[in-house]
Amino acid sequence: MPDIDLSVTPLRELNRTLHNLTPETNERHWVIEHPAGRHAIAAGLQVPITVEINGPVGYYCAGMNKLATVLVHGSAGVGVAENMMSGFVHVSGNASQAAGATGRGGLLRIDGNASSRCGISMKGIDIVVQGSVGHMSAFMAQTGNLVVFGDAGDALGDSIYEARLFVRGTVKSLGADCIEKEMRDEHKVTVHDMLKKAGFDGEVDPSEFKRYGSARTLYNFNVDHAGEY
Amino acid sequence: MDATPRTTPRKSATFDDYSLSEIRRAAASGIYDIRGGGAKRKVPHFDDLLFLGASMSRYPLEGYREKCATDVWLGTRFAEKPIHLKIPITIAGMSFGSLSAQAKESLGRGASQVGTSTTTGDGGMTEEERQNSTILVYQLLPSRYGMNPDDLRRADAIEIVIGQGAKPGGGGMLLGQKISDRVAEMRTLPKGIDQRSACRHPDWTGPDDLEIKIQELREITDWQTPIYIKVGASRPYYDTALAIKAGADVVVLDGMQGGTAATQEVFIEHVGLPILGAIRPAVQALQDLDMHRKVQLIVSGGIRNGADVAKALALGADAASIGTAALVAIGDNDPALEEEYQKLGTTAGAYDDWHEGQDPAGINTQDPALSARLDPLLGGRRLANYLSVMTLEAQTIARACGKSHVHNLEPEDLVALTVEAAAMAKVPLAGTDWVPGAKSHE
């Protein structure tokens, strides 16, 4: 199990080493010490390895992740797992703005709160936030699922496309074209399966969540809806 | 009988025919006018500049014998693999979605034949354009449609798009008529809906964050790939300075004449600067930070011929970029299609309803039958010819000014025909030593 101390090893060297791993590598579990809020740690991984980071990370940790599992034992800065393609990213602390932004696949779990714009422009990623999410979360969200155990701030799901949002607590306000929708059995199954994948097996009742999604009234420009924009 | 003569009917210069027609159109439809292309109004441009040429005090080069180099290195500041172009003219970002696959292939073929680059657009990278473009610049846009690390790594350069000249401060727009199955899939959107992409990047705000975003892109690409920042011309001095500060290898500056696939007419005509007024402030920022020629400057917006290229370079740019002109070269607005343009209520040379997807030239469309009209081999050949002509023209001018490389052209080689152009380009009005607005020490 390689153990990298970022107070000694330059970040560029670490990332390059991780990028050069092949899918057949037997170095499958990496531990990173003293991240000290550095940016872009473990960004651009592309093989199914596990990277454990002991401490807080800066911006874009696990950015564009493919296949890898990245475990952050601490808090994460802006854009954790941005544009993730696949794999699993788990932040044990809080996450800053734009967590999981534009993510196209994979699963992002945040044990604390996520700040504003969580899941902004998401394109297929699944995000589970145990705490609350800030304002403008799921702005222009295209597809994927956002599950929030706590509350959501202002303008949740503004200009949302086909992503599905599940919030257990209160929603301060909904953004343009985002409405509450019926939580049908299929949606409970979706939430259940996501939670199971994220490591919550049976502890949380999916029926406690409310579902939000697109009213689809802004999909084609209609002058009578101009005031909504 | 009243013999008092009447004055001839007089139309208002303010309420001209176009303004009246727009008022009627707005009153009937209730929605702003959307179109493609760039600013159509007359603005100060390269036509308002002239080269002085060699004379008693300057020595010209022989037109057909002495070498006048045209190559450009881009991305020499940080990237381990900078780009080397044979000509100082690149193809600007235009999306698959806005353009047909055949048009994208034509651009790739043409540019590759003469050793220059093409650029993806707000729709991701297609296999066809990667295959057909020897040097491909991959755009990172606010929408992030199709963005993925594999394409990022197989790009020859990355262009972070902050804005474009036709609409600085505006996001992309692709209306439902052009969202085909393939376009919808690439953008992860339902088919047939109006796609209005974001105008702000989702995961950074401001130049300090952008610096960190660039660091992430460099980490993902292991510091191999040049990173450009593209801005619409609005505050070129500060935008260029901030792009340099954020860590760009190359700054791309697009004037208001630069085209777009679709946006509001009012945006195109009333926001942003003509490219002539933007180059000198950008170059000044590069010089003030001791980065001129270290961070390269590409300018675009209304480049039509080798003279425009030469003038852009003389003002301090490292390369010029073309979009609209490249489309015309492969067949856009061809008078041979006049009958079909008439059916669309327009005429060759004026057709700009690119968002409607009915382009008879098969370029600005996703309609399979229309797209099939464009032969990518022929389109590529035509673009290559055109790029060669532009390069030869720029060389002709450079040799006449005694330059062995087109980059040796300088503001001292230029004069202006109008006071406005003299002030914007910071060169003297022809026949005078007057540079309007220049401080006495300049």
C-alpha cells in the first residue's frame, strides 16, 4: 500500500504517478498524508484504485474521476468530484461550493453539508448529502439524482432539466421551472438503491423524502413565460 | 389649382427601413430577434488601416525569393507540448450541433492540409473532428456538454471559453430544431428542446478561482497541453492581464464581428467591442506584464483576408482566427443557392437564420438531407485554398514592409485612414504624426 506524504512529494509527481497506473496494477490502495488543502489532489484518475486522503483537500479533488474510489477523511474545497465520469468519491466532512458539478456518472457522498451550487449542471452523477445543501443547488441539472437528508437553500433546481432531486428536510425556495412532484414507488426504489450504494443500508426511509423536478414549461421559449426567466 | 410643389417623400435616418421592420416584427411576435453571425453594422475595422511599405528608409524583401516565415508557436509558457502551426491563422471554435458533421469534417480537413488547428465547440468533441484535425483545440465551456477527461487528454490544446465577441456575457443557444438525436445525446439533453447553455462556469467564479481551475486541468493532462483563455472583446486590457495572472498560455480575443450560431440580434449588435479597438489594449497588458510573445495572443472577429491577418499581427497579435470566413469558404451563403435563400425569405450574403437548421448549404444544420449536400473533401480543399491565399497575402505585405517573418510586422508599419481607427489602433492618421488619444510621451 503506497503511502504518499504530500508535505514531501510534489502534487504533480503524485498525480502523474496515479495517471500512469494501468488497470492491471497491483498497487490498488493508496494513502495520502498531509494534503493540507492542496488543489486537484487525485484529479483525473482513470483506473479502479482506492485513494484515501487523510485530511482536508482544496479545490477539485477527484476532478473528472473515472473508476477510482477516492475517500477524503476531512473536508473538501470547491468542485469536489467535478465532472466525475464514474467511480465513488466520499467526503467525510463538509464540501464547499459546486460539489459534483457537471458530473456525468459515479456516486458522490458527502457526510457533512454541501455549500451552494451542489450538483450544478449535473449530467448523470448521483449525489448523496447527509447534511444540507446551499442555494442554487442543482442549477440547470440535466440528469442524475441528488439526495439531501437535510434542507435545501434558495432556488433549488433552478432551470432544471431531467435530474431528480430528493430532499428530506425543508426547501427554502424552488428555482424557475422546478416543482415538487409525486414520490412514487419507483422513486423510492431509486433513493433506496442510491443510499445502499452510498453505504446506508436500511437506516433511512426513502418515503421520508420529497421529490422535485422540472415542470418542463421552459423547454421551448414561450413569450408568455418570459417573466419566469 | 394648387401649384405648390411638394417635397420629395423623405424617410427617417433614425427610423430607417430596418428599424421599422424590426418594430413590426417585434410587435407581431412578442419575442426578440434571434440570428447567427456577428455584428453587421459598420464599425471601425482593419479596412481603416494601411501599410506604409518599404521606401527609402526601409528595405523590402523579394516577393518570390526571399523567405518570409509564417509559423507560430502557441503554448510555450507552461505546456510541455506547445503547438507549432505553419500559418498564423486558426479555425475558431464552432460546435457540432450548430454545424453539421460534414461542415466540421471540412474544417478539420482544410486546416490540417495547411498545418493549422481547428477548435471544438459547445457540444463536445466528435470522433470525426478528432480524426480529421491534426491539431485540435478542445473547448471547456460553461455548459460542459460532453466534457470528459479522455477528450481532454487527446486534445492538442484546451481553450477555456469565458466569452465570445458576438455576445460577451452570454451563453450558448441552440434551438430545438437543431437538437437531433446525436446532438441531444452528446449534450445529455432531451431531444427537441431549446438548449440555452450557461453563461458562467459552474465550478469557479472570478480569476482567482480560474487560476486553480487551470491548475486542475494541467494536473489532469500532466502539464502537457497548452491552455488558452478565450474572451469576448469588452475590457481587453484587464481581461488579458487577468488571463495571464490566471496562468493562461494563450489569450484568444474575439471582437464583436465574430459570429455565433445563434443569439439575440440586440446582443450581437450592441455588446462588445470591434476587434480593432481591442488588440492594442490586450497587447499593452501583455507588454506591461512582460509577457508579449511569451503568452501568445490570437485575435478574431471579422478577419477576411491576408491584409486583415497582417494588420492584426502588426498590432501585436501572434495569430488570427477565422470562423465566418471559413464557413463562407466551404460554401455558406453561396449565390449559387440564391433560389433556396429566396424561399427562406432572404438572399445569399444575408442568410443568418442559422438557428433554424434549414441551411441550404448543409453547414448550419442537422438535417441529414441538407448536410449530405456538403462534400467534406471538397469543403476541406476549398478551405485549404483559402487559408493558403490568406497566408500568401499576409506574406506579400510583410515582404513589402521588409519583414522576414510575419511576426516582425509592427504598429510602425501602419497608418490609419480615419480618426477613429487611428485612436483605436494607436497609429497615426495617414499623412500626419497625430495619434488621437496618445499621451505626449508615447
